[in-house]
Amino acid sequence: MNYIPHTEKDIREMLEVIGVSGIEELFKDISPELRAKSFHLPEGKSEFEVLEYLQALSRQNTEGLVSFLGAGFYDHYIPAAVDALSSRSEFYTAYTPYQPECSQGWLQAIYEYQTAICELTGLDVSNASLYDGGTALYEAAMMCVRSTGRKKILVDCGLNYIYRVMLYTYTSNLNIEFVEIPVVHGQSCRDSVQQYLDETTAAVVIQNPNFFGAIDDHTDIIERAHQMGALVIASVYPVSLGIVKSPGEMGVDIATGEGQSLGLPLSFGGPYLGFMAVRSQLMRQMPGRIVGSSVDKDGKRGYVLTLQAREQHIRREKATSNICSNEALCALRALIFLCSVGRNGLKELAELNFQKCEFTKDCLSEVPGVEVKRSSPTFNEFTVKLPRSAQKVFTAMLKKGFISGFPLGQFYKGMDDYLLVTVTEKRTKAEIMRFAAALKEILCS
Amino acid sequence: MQLIYEKTVPGRRGVKLPQNDIPVKKKFPEEYRRVELAHLPEVSELDVVRHFTNLSRLNYSVDGNFYPLGSCTMKYNPKFTEKAAAIEGFAGLHPMLCRVPKAEILVQGALAVVAEMERLLGEITGMAAFTTQPLAGAHGELTGVMLIAAYHKHKGGARKYILVPDSSHGTNPASAAIAGYTVVVIPTDKDGYMDLNEYKNKLNTDVAAVMLTCPDTLGIFNPRIKEIADLAHQAGALMYYDGANLNAMMGKARPGDLGFDVVHLNLHKTFATPHGGGGPGAGPVGVSSRLVDFLPTPRVVKNKSGEYALDYENKRSIGHIAPFFGNFGVILKAYAYILLLGKQGLIDASEIAVLNANYCRVRLKEYYEPAFDRICMHECVFSASRQASCGVHALDIAKFLIDKGYHPPTIYFPLIVKEALMIEPTETESKETLDRFIDTMIEIARLAQNDPDTVRRSPVTMPIKRLDETKAAREPDLRWKPKG
């Protein structure tokens, strides 16, 4: 297959119009010594052959296990409408809506997406999306450094470990000082914040619920940060915002997060959706595309990419970010998900996650040797201390048909016996009870 | 069209959630509860379906329209690749499984896709190794520049400058600046090449790298590219290849053979993954042997028993630039595309892309001023300067094309061509489609002389006319707000 429509006759006629004898003549600028030294690739195959091959490969991945794994990436139910509508090729085979007149569908959808993100986070302005939760956090940190002119950032260790190391990677050449704020009884350590927050601090980075699933109200930290002239970034889990106090309600300046839980498949890590919303004062510091509403010559409402004076294609090396594309199709899926679930539905979905998680805590509490951590409230995941290595329990539970959670020792020293267990609305009462029973069998054997 | 929020009827419900099958015991703690619910729409499923179906109809797309948007390679996206990415064993696979020690055995199929893509992209570009982590082309650029910085740091001399030609994509200087470098711009000479004398003047031992697009954004392959690379290497600088235009030269030339040290590819361009209205993209980065040690962790390797495993051990690595292995679903689509086309299919793609661009160039050059009157690669750049002198600008031409059912070419880029019209037809468009488009372009050239107002008034067939973009920027209205 090559998807080329040209017949021999077409090619002959075209070469004649161009005035060359063969296609090779069009490549004459590439002299023999510059030619490809190798190009060993397989021969092309049919759709059927490739499908068989890829399906066989996919069967080398785990299948059919009941999963209690989350840790920042969540297995929520995706309504059929999300797949059906985002599969319309009028959406997915278009590009960035540079020409507004023939892109109103996309532009209006992004404007609606921006509205949904503002509503979820309780903040004023959203961009048209970023790559993922980790890069969105990095962009937010850079915004704070730029707008405060300061170079110290406090990072709560409840932030997803992967995002924390990404932040360090990106800033390794930029002389930014990071101070890690420990987690105490599941929540941000107030004393450490008090100790390190000062007039050289650009930002405080928190996550809610944090990586251990714990919910916190950071209002006090945020007030203190503002007194020092620092900004606060909160990385949030959008489904939790159906019931959990929003970043806007706590006084956060920039909310970012991973939007995967809003109708995107887990797909081994991507494509995902970074979202970002800010207070209006920070609007012109934002990275990425932004859609605005305007009117046409006849006064009719329409939508257009705007505030482009921030962006690389205009400002080049002086741009607020190097970002060109957004994750439009993922943003569209999130929007369709939120519209399908609706205002009350999102609240009920969040309640359901909370309730199932509480039920799981109770079931696991009854397993001898398992200590459920209850020092702070949680949303839909929690940590348990096991009487032996969580890694070993994880492996043993696979044989019982369960992905039991995420062993925390990998990311946190001294937590080898701790497991992070996640429960979404997809886990049934029966599965949860079987899970607890299987754990009991393993630990008591 | 009404906004979905304006279609809300309080109390109306869409999708039904799973039943709560557990005994409700606990109340969510009030002190952590949000006070006001988000104002999300309250609509039925049919409301949602009709709304987004009707919105989709307002877009031009590759599936509906010829889309010769220069530099973006808007080729046909084979339907099969959508099917490939939806295979449940991949789409449902949790990425954190690969962060559980010794659990790689659970994700062997996915790691095989990553490893195989790294190998195939290495062969296509002539690079020693690849990482699939970068999430988009610009993200690949940033990764590439960070690799360059790590290399120089390791060599003991942090360098200050990155050289970028004035014809480059805006992302190049932006990526260099964000990674902490000062950008030095090299002008283009009268033949459309980077000015070699200026280049030699600016090249010194404080230059970390030279970032080039090849063929460049004017659609020209620089025959002296190897000389440029050799000069850079003599000065201890590295060569960066912006892969936006790889579709011009698959099987003909490889960046690795030309002396490039870092390459980013845009899988959504050359390898036909859908552009998705602006993303998701994927921007894998390939490197020459001198940079392999600095690649992001983890790397996918094969262990002694022939299984795929993850290697976090590399002390020189720049670290994590994405949580996992990039936009895996996009990488899977590109993998399927490469398997479908195979060696000859990829060569054919580049050959016909170049044939189509030259056909457009030759048929239009009588009517529009070519930026450079010479054989081009996969795209041709004109200036609408003749039309502008009649008061018809590149923007007007773009809007008239919209009325005729075409997505316009890229306009006003590259910045060094006045009134630029950058046409990239791609290989998947037939001669008849090109002929019809060219005829429309010729009609516009005539109208510019005889009836410029008709062009300037366009578009007239779209749901909206030209928008007040100044108002949009001066009085930003970036979201719908609930009444009261």
C-alpha cells in the first residue's frame, strides 16, 4: 500500500509539464555522495497482515486482570459517544484552526473546552490544552519564574514523582532552586512550608489529591505564599473536582493537571491531555494556543485563535513557550466526556469513586496484617502498609487475577511495604470483595 | 451555532453512570467539599451527539478538502491506523505497569512497538538511536537542544549560542531560547540558501549547535549541507535536524549520513498520523553515536533471555522528558503506517510528493512570483507580490480559496518571503485535484487584476465572514460565563 493515486500516464504527463525526463531529475540537488547509505526496511504489507501481527503483539501484554492500579492515570468508563464523535474525521483530519472561517467547529469546541476547564478548576482563563499533566506543570513553573522574577520553587512531595523528576530535567540548565516539602500524615508539611517560604520564592507546587490519594485544603499555605509574593500551582485530578474543593476556591493561581481521566484511554501513556487554567492577571503569560470569541463583519459571533503575540510563530525566541500544537483531539474528547456526564453526573461520578474507595478500605482493613492509612481523607485511592514487600505481594496477586495497585518503594525510600490502591467506578462490589479475599489468602499463607 | 452551555436545561441528564452496588456508609468530609458545582452542560446524549456532529461539519479536513498547508504535510491518514491504535490490548494498557519493578513482562507487546519504532526510525534517518518520549515536534526540539546542552556540559564547555537561519520555523529559536541558549540568526542568500559567509562569520567555539530544516522551509535542498555540517563539527558544534520536511527525501538522503547529530521527526507529518485539529502529535528524537548516552530514561533494551526490559541506569541521561514512552497511540499508528508502506512505499511517497510540488510550481509560476525559480522538493513557495500590487494580499487569496472548497496554503511563512504562499500538495493527491486547485489559483490571479473586490470580499459561503481579530485580542472573551 502507498495511498498514491497516480497512474503511469499521470506521472508521464506531469513530468512533461515540469520539463524533466524522470522523477530522479527532481532530486538532482542531492548529489551521489549525499545519498542514503542504507535503507533496509521490510516490504510493505496488506492491512490484514499488519492487523494480525499487531494483534499478536498486543496479546503479549497483560490481559483480563482486574485492576486496582491508578497512581496518576485512571481507568474510568468512557461513554460510547466520546469515541463516536471524536472519530468524525472532520475533527481528526483537520489541523490547527489557522483559518477561522473554515474551522469554526474546532474553534467553538475549544472555546467550550476552555470554559469547562475554567468551571472545573474555578479559575478565570484556560488555554486550548498542553501535551500532558507533567509538561503543563513545567510550563506553569516557568510562568511563575517569569512573572515573579524569582528562582526558588517549593515542591510538595505529594506531587506525582514522575512530574517532579520531569520538572528537574527541564530546568537543569536554568539555575532554579528547588526545595522539597515533605508529606506528613498524608498531607503537606506546614512547618516546612513556613520554614522555606520567603521573599525569594517564585512558586509553591502542590497536588490535590496528592500522589498518595490524600485530600488537603491548602488555603492556609496559599495565603502565606501570597503574603510573600509567591504564586501557587496546584496539579489536580479533574474527576475529583466533582466534589473536592476547587483550586479557585482555595485561592490557587495556576491549576494544571492530567486530563486523561476525562474520556481518554490509558493507551500505555499517551496521547494524554495537559490542562492549565489561571487567574486573569496571568493570562498573557500563558503558553500554548488560546481561542477567543469575536464578531465578523456582519456582527455575527465567531471564534478565532487569539493572544498570539505570546507565541513562537510570531515572537520566535522571545515567545512565552516553544509550544506549537496543543492536544486538540484529546481536549475534544474531554469536553464530550464532560458534556455527556453533565453537571450533576460529574458530582455523582466523584461520589461513586469516593464511596467505592471507602468500601475497599473497609474490606482491606479486615485482612490480617494490612494497615489502611487513614490519617487524612482520600478521594479514590489510598495507601496500605503490608506485612511484607509490596512488590512481592503485587507479583503474587497477579496470579490471583489482580493488578493490586502500585508498590510505592520504587519512588519513595522506606516505603517498600506500601501499596497505593485505586478504586474507580468500574470496580464492582464483587470484585472488591474477591480482591480482599485474594489478599488475605496470600498474606495468611 | 449556540454553545453547548446555552443548550442546558436544568435537570436534564446524559449518560447513565454505573449503579452504586455497595452499602453507602461514609459521607464525604464537608470541609473538603467544593461549594459550587462546575457549570457543566445539562443536556441529553442526543443533544451532545447533534451538537458535535454539527460542529464537525463546520471544519475543513483532509477527508473533506484538499489541504495544501505548506510545512504541515497534510497527507491522507489511512483509516487502518485508527483501527490499529484501538486494539484493546494496547488501548487499555496501564502505563504505570512499566514503573513496577520486574513487571515489564506484562507489557512486552507495547515495549516491542517502542523498540521496533526506534529501530525503524533509526534506519530511515541514519541515526544511531531514537527516543519516542517527546510528545510533539516542538517538544522533540526542546529535547534535542537539551541533549546538546548535556553533551557540551559533559565535554566541559558550556556553550552559549545556537545558530538558526532566518527561514526557520518559529519553534527552533523558541526551543533554543527556552533551553537557555542565545539565538543567532543567519540570513538567507539570494539563491535561497543559508548565507555561507555569514554562517562562517558567526560560527565559533561558543556555538553549541546549528539548527536546520532540510530541505528547508523554502522547499530547497541545500547541496552544500555536508560542508555546513563539517564546518560545525570542526568548531565543536553539533548539527540539529528539524524533521518537519522529511517527507521530501525518504530513501534518497538521511540526516545521519549528511552529518546531523540530532533529529526530531513529526510523526503526524511524514508518517501520516492524523493532525487531530492541532494534536496529539509525536516528536521522536534520533541521535548520532556521540549523543546516545544522553538520551532520556528509561531506555527499552533486550535482556539476556530476549525479553524487553527498561534501563534506568544511564548516569549521563538528561532524565525524564515525558512520563512514559511518548504518545504511544500515535507511535502505534505511525508504526502501522510504516509496516503498510514498507521500503518501496516510503520511497514512492517522497518521489510523488516532490513530483506533485514541482507540478504545482511549474503550472503556477507564470501567474505567481516564485520565491526561487528552481526545482523544489516537497513544497513550493510563491510570493503574491504581483497580486498585492493590485490590492489582493496572500490573506485575500487564502479566503477566496476557502470559498472554493480548498484549505489555503500556509500564508505569511516563511517570514523572509513577502506575501508568502507555501503550497505542499503531498503525494496522496491526484493530478485532477491539483489541476482543479491550480485552475482556481489562476482564476484568482486574473481576478486580482480585473475584479480585486470579489477576492477581497471573500469568504462569502462560510458560516461566518472575516472575524475582527483585533477585538478578539484587545477584549479577550475566552470562555462562556453562566448568567448572574
